[in-house]
Amino acid sequence: MIETKQLQYLVVCAQLRSFSKAAEALYTTQPNVSKVIRMLEDELGFSVFVRQSRGITLTARGQRVYEYASRAVENIEQLKSFSRMDKGEELLASWNPSSWMASCFAAFYQEHRQEDVCYHVMTAGTEEILERCQAGKDDIGFVYVLDEQMPSFQYRLECAGLIFQELKRTKAYLYFGKDHPLAGKSGIGEIALDEVRLVQCYEDEYTLGRRMTEETDRISPTDRMKISVITNSDYVMNELLGKTDLGNVSGGYLSREKESRGYPGYSLYGEEEPILFGCVSRQGETLDGWAEHYLEFVRSRLQE
């Protein structure tokens, strides 16, 4: 009978293309990895790897087995997450990289630091957050979505069995570091947008400022800018804004719109508020436990 351990070893070996590297990743020895894979091959009745002097590669049949094994291993991890959620002592949440959300979570933790809770919090792009919520890896996710992206976003939610609660609308800003040569302008009209280079937090279908369709007559200011760096790290973001010629497009500071996170900010659409900030959760499931506590905390912070 095929064991979970054999599938896990297969997946790691296939990804690293080396028994020795897989042994390091799995905290075991190369002979043990080879033994487990050999037992799997005996069970299947065919080889899943071609052994070469420079490493290993999947056979044609092995590639098919790997695809099934990857899904099986992922499902096992999901089952583990369901087991953790039943204990009611964890917060499983994710959100787009955001200094406001980081500050909000730090305040939430400080308020509940005496509670016996384990927090699993991740920053990710919108697509990954949807996948995590759909798979049960997170109970709740917080995202920023452009108003013009909502038709596509709603369709994606329906397909995944998810719902979106709008919590607040905000403006779209182009930010620069304090010492950036464009930081002293009085408004967006004084900036040559085709000369602006950006650092963005992530790149997927719902990246802020991304044009959703070529059919619209509206030309977004971001269409003229060039993305030079993509990162999900606030540390990298802040370093680049403070020390380079890069800018960033993001939403306004949610609870105090006039604060631009310490950086000069220029509204891309005047007084319009085209960015929706809200939370994603699974359809038909009522939020409870720490996910509900955190959502209410975020709501309260948005009112400050």
C-alpha cells in the first residue's frame, strides 16, 4: 500500500531533482530517501525517476504520479489545517502587503497578548489569498481591489465559493520617498508619468492600477509607468522608497486618509475613491472565533 511518506518524498525529490538535496530538506539521509522512493516504485510497478550522474528527472509515468502526489500532499496539509481550526485557538488570516494592516495586527496582538492563541498571518497577492481561503488555509483574507476590477473579481469569488465584504473605499496614490526628485511637486499633473518607475508589492490579475480590459476608453495613469521591482516585503518596499528613484502605487492610509505613511503622496484620480478594501471568506460559513474577533477589530480601527 502506498504511504503518505512515500508521496511526500516523491514530491520533494521531483522539485529538487536530487536525492541528496531532498535528504537535506527532509532532515534525513540520502540512502533513506533512495530506499523510500525504491519502495514506492516497487509498489507502483515502474520507475518514477531516471537516475543520472547529474541528478534525477521524472519519467513520463513518474510525471503523472507526481501531479497526483502533489495534490494528495496538499490535501493532507489542508486536513491538518481543518484539525487546527476546530480547536478554536488560532487566527488563520492573510492580507495584501500593507503597513496599515501590519500596524493593525500589532495592535490586535498587544490587546490580546495574554490570550492562549496562536496566530498564523501571511502577506500575499490577491490571487494567493483567494486560493488560501478557498483551500481552508485561512479563515479570512483582506484585499485591495480596484472598482473597475470588481466584475472579474466577483466572478472569481463565485467560482471559488467565496464572498467579499467591502469595509472601506480609499483613494489611489502614487508615493515617492521623501528625497525623491519628484517629491516636491504640487500635484500629479506636474509629474511626467512615463518617466516614473515603480516598486509593487505583488503582480497578479488584481494588482492595483492594472488595466483590466483593453475595451475601456479610460487610460489609467499607471499605464504610462514602468514596474521595475516586484516584492511582497514591506522592508524592501520601504528601503527602495527611501533610497532609490522608485515610486509605489497603493491605497491611502485607511484610518487617517491625510497621512501618506510618511511619504509624499499624489492622488491619481483626484477626489475619486476607486480602491475597495475588504475581507474575503468562504461562502455559507459564518465567521467565528478569532477570525470574527479580528474582523471586528479591523472594523473599529477603520473608524479611527
